[in-house]
Amino acid sequence: MKKFLKEFKAFIDQGNVIDLAVGVIIGGAFKDVVSALVEKILTPILNCIGGDAQGKLGALQIQLIPGNDSTVIEFGSFISSIISFTIMALIVFLIVKAVRKAATIGKKKKEEEETEETEE
């Protein structure tokens, strides 16, 4: 048991675990922002195209058995989910790209400093 706790402590002490925890927390908060964007801005725009009086994408759904609400296929919800996913994927891509570029710049500066030190 002591060996397990020692390994766990070493795992937690790694910087990547802390970075991952921060990323998960920020990602959760960012998901709320994207959900609000889709639900409060983009979905009303889609409602103009095929919405009904209740603010649902009524024209973008099919009821397989009339009168049975459990047999409704909601394409509008699916489209909203695709939009949310696309926005989240784009933002994650841009963040990863920026982090990689920043790491490359930092690495180049460090190599330049090492080259200057060896020349002196």
C-alpha cells in the first residue's frame, strides 16, 4: 500500500496532472459559453428558418407515430449539437496551435541563447 501511495504522490506531483486539471475546469466553463452561444444566438436564427411558436425547431423534426412524443426525431437538436461540437473543436485546435507555436518560439530563443553562450 505504501508503494502505491508513493507512486500516486509522484504522479500527482508531475506538472502535467495540474495542467490537465486546470484544462478540464476551463473546458467545462468554456462549454457553458459555447452552449449559450448555440442555444441563445444560433438556435433562434435557425428557428427563423424552420421554427414553431414554442421556439423549437418544429419544421426540423419528424414524428414517426402521431400523438406519441417519444417517437419524435429532432433534427434541430442534432444540428445544434453539431454546431456546438464544431465550435469547441475549432477553439481547441486554435489553443493547441497557439501553445505549440509559443513552445517553438521559446525553444528557438533558448537555442539562440545557448549558441551565444558557446560562442563567447
